[in-house]
Amino acid sequence: MYYLTKDGKFLYKNTKYNLNKFVTPLITDTHMHILGFGEKLLNPDIEGLKKEDIEKIIIDKLKNNSKKVVLRGWSELDIDLDKYSENIPIILIRRCGHIAIVNSVILNRLAKEIDNNYIDFKKKMIKEKALEKFHEIYGFYSNVKGAYLKAKKYLLNKGYGFIHSDDLHGISKEDLPFDDELMVFEKVAINNYNELIDYCNEGYFNTFKAVKIYVDGSFGGKTAYLREKYNDGEDKGYLVWKEDELKKVLELCENNNLHLCMHAIGDGAIDVILNVFEKTKPEHYHRIIHASILHDDQIEKIKKYKLILDMQPQFIESDKKILKNRLGKRSGLTYRFKKLFDEKIPMFFSSDAPVEIPDWFRDAKILNNHGIPLKYIIYNMTYFPEFIDNFNRENKYLIFNENPFEKLTIPDMGG
């Protein structure tokens, strides 16, 4: 048996059954929302559905006396939810998770609670901080334990054993249902610096070692923050965090050995992060999640500050339909996996579920087709994230019939 070691090499070991097989740790997905993914598996998915099919789901839920209707998955949709109910909250969240269509009962409540810059009253849509406030008021999950069990079953069957997740939206740490069957590295999501202080005072970081912030939104919702305005829009998107507050968060993370995870899709959001790193000059490793559009000057600065980029290979395929319209010529600067590999910038690979369905085998093939060696892909999907999460990866494993550094085949489970 050949076992993958932490230094990235296969080492032959004598075992009871000396088969010509290759053994690696289970796969790590370094960025998802595991409870949100479980909710997607538990509830009707409206991705790809016609308007009339979505209407039927809403009507059926209201007939079953639902106290709220929460659905997710649309990409382009024009619908007035007030025609179904003006009293029961109805929300349809876009597949990216950064923008949603709502009915007036939600709009009127949020207008009293949040900066109205995040609310489009004419289109009855909410974005970013308004969406987070919705979750805070109305709750994020319908069945926390059921969502986890559903997601866990799927992930274990797919060969995942380690998950970096983001779930503390409208629930406390006591509500998290995690167990040792699937190792979950939780990132504590915050909306502002004061929330971070509150989490510190409540002892969250006695357990959790990572902080998550959303610096901007998404390409699909035109809320990712760009250097220049959208090719098909009137503005640059939304910058959720200002530099001075982000600087305070980074300094606190540095001083308390916490790993900072920064959602940033647009090149404008990346500029904000890099400006803060230039001023702070952190010593620890932190990560940018997505980094979907990058200029060469930004790549040079990313190298300088030891930033890890947490990338989603499937976004290449999913965003094909919108990138040219959204970005014009700038679309050529998106998802630069090969450039980042050549520049030796450390990369994590993830799904961002429920945005995408977790499928590491699919992602590995996408990366390989873009010129990334299998050896790099497999190592980074297995051992590499251990230096951040510190989970032991020796208990369960994948068994390949052929050397996965040379040819990728579907493995069996072991352990």
C-alpha cells in the first residue's frame, strides 16, 4: 500500500494485504455553509425552475400553514410575492445567497431595522446586510439538526471528512449540532467590529479559531465591489466593510491568534483588503475567500502578505453565462487558477455549498483541465488545510486503485 505523507509523497508500507493501491486522507472542503447546504437538501430547490413551478411550491407551503416561506436557487426571476400573502413572510434567495426577493411584510419590518441602502422598495429586493438582518429576525434554518444530518450523510458518502463552515447566522454556538463523525472547522461570521468583541466576551474563541467577514457581495447580484462600475450596471457594487473597521478586526485576530477569512469577490474589495494588510503587516496566515477577479498588481501583493486564496473551481462553469455581460473585457481576469499556481500562491479549494453542490472529483477535473497538476490538487484537497484547522487526518481515508497524482479515478472509502 502506498500512503500519502504530510510532505506530499506516496510512501510504500507493508500491510496485512500488500495491494498496489494508493491511500490519502479524506477530502477537505475549505469553504461551505454546511447547515445551509443541509437546508437545501431538505427543502425544495428552485434552481432552474420556471416561475409557475416556483409559484406552486409557494402556494403548497402556504396551504400547509407555513409560518414563513424560504426558498433558494433562482438566478433571474421577476415575481411579486405580495400576491400570495401580505402577512406571512415570503423570501426567495438568489443562488449566490447575497440578494433576495421578498414580500412587503418583510420590507416594512426591515425598513425599521437596517440601512435602507440595502433595500430596493420598488423591486421588493434586499441585499447583503438587509438579508443578514432578515435571518437575525426570522431565523435562518427550519431544522438545524436535520439539516446537519442530511448534509453529513451526503458529504461522507462523497469522500469528505473535513469541512470549513460558516453557520452562526441567527443561532448560537450551543445550537450547532456537530459531531466527530465529520470534522467541522467553524468560522464565526460577524457584521461589525462590535459583534466581534461581543463574541470574544462570550467565550466563542475558546472553541472556535476563525473569524469570517463579508467584504462585498456577488457577481450574480451585482453586489461584488469592483474597481470600475459593472459593464451592465450603474455602479461598482457594494462595499460592506470600510478599511478602518476591517483594520481593527485584523489587529484583534493577529493579537489573539485567530484566522481571518474574508469574503471578497470583486477587485475593489480585494484592494480594500490589501490596503489594510499594507498598514497592518500581519504575521499570521489569513485567507481571502473567492478572489474571483485579480489583477497582476494584486497578485504580487497577495504573495507579499502570505494570503491563502480559497477558490471555487465550479464557479468557472456556473458564471460563464453572466461574466461577459457583467464585466466585459475584465472577465479575462477571473478565476486565474493557473496564474496563481505559477506564482506559488497557496490555494484552498471549496464548493461554497449551498451555492454549488460539493463534488471534489468534478472540481479536481476542472482544475486539471486548467493546467493545475493532479499532485498539487490532491495534496491541497487532503493534507494542506491541516496547518490551519489542526485536525488529525489519519483515521479515515480514500483508497485509489491508481496513483491519483498521475490519473484520477473514483476511490473507495477506508478506515
